[in-house]
Amino acid sequence: MVAAGLGFDAALAESTKVKQKLRIAGAKELHSVCPYCAVGCSLVAYTRQNSNGTVELLQIEGDPDSPVNEGRLCPKGATAMQLAVSPRRVESPQYRAPGARGWKSVSWDFVLDKIAQNVKASRDATFVTTDGNGNTVNRTEGIAFAGGAAFSSEEGYFEDRPCRPPVHPDVGCRRHVPAHPDRK
């Protein structure tokens, strides 16, 4: 057999496929997006609920139905499973107080409150109501966000919303966008 002569064992390859199918048989299939770059490769994650109520992640692979990656993943994307189940993964928010030498585990409530306080302080300290020409701009210049092509519309809205004042939808945190002449 030619394949065996090249170092491939067809029987071993087939048995590996069968073993994989048995591993994910009856698993719940969930769709996600690779967390690494901005390409937005689709992933399929297989999970199973254990008898004690916990959910076990069984496998992550490229989504063959995706027009973006057609089931293929780059070497970094192929490590998504390791990212999720690594014993070195930090499982709670970490905080290092000013002047402290180390990090400590804190609650999500603590972290969200801290972020809200810091965003509010930065916005208050850097808020600009008018530009050099006297135009009303109502923007904060002390907050910036970095996004990517994999951002959904909801994520884009979420990242921009803290910078916008509640009174005018055409004013953002990075620049003044003049209202369209037809809008009132």
C-alpha cells in the first residue's frame, strides 16, 4: 500500500476518526468565534453536562459551514481548546492595588465597580464641551477602545456607548461627527 510506504497507517487514521465520533456522541454543539485575530474564524465547541451538573468541554474545532474559514484553523486558533482547559488558566479577576507587589483574586462585582469608577473619573477629567472653533462636541478625550473585524454590532455599540452623552446620538468619544443636514 502506498500510504503505508509513506509512514501513514490508514487503519490508525480511521480508528482515530471513530474514537473522536464516540467522544462527542450526544454532546451539545455550540458555535463561537476564535478569540485571537480579527479574521473571525468560526468554531464549533462540543460540551456535555456531567451528572454533577457541571459542563465539560470535550472538543473545539473549526466550523466546516463557515464561509470565513471553511472548518480550517490556523495553528493559534487550533489551540483554543488548550486555552479553555489549561490548568494554568486564571479563573477569577485579579487586582493589584496601587503600590502593591502582587495580584489578588477579587470578585466580579469589585472589578465592575472599579472599572465604572475609573471610566467615570477619566470621563470627568477629560470631557470637552466645545472645540477650538466654538463648536459643541461633548466628548471625552481620555478614553479609547480597540476593536476588530470580529466585533459584532452589539460589541461595537457596547464599546462606544460609555463615551456618548445621552442627549445627542451623533457625538462619539473620539471625534465629533456632524449631524446630517436632513436630521433635526
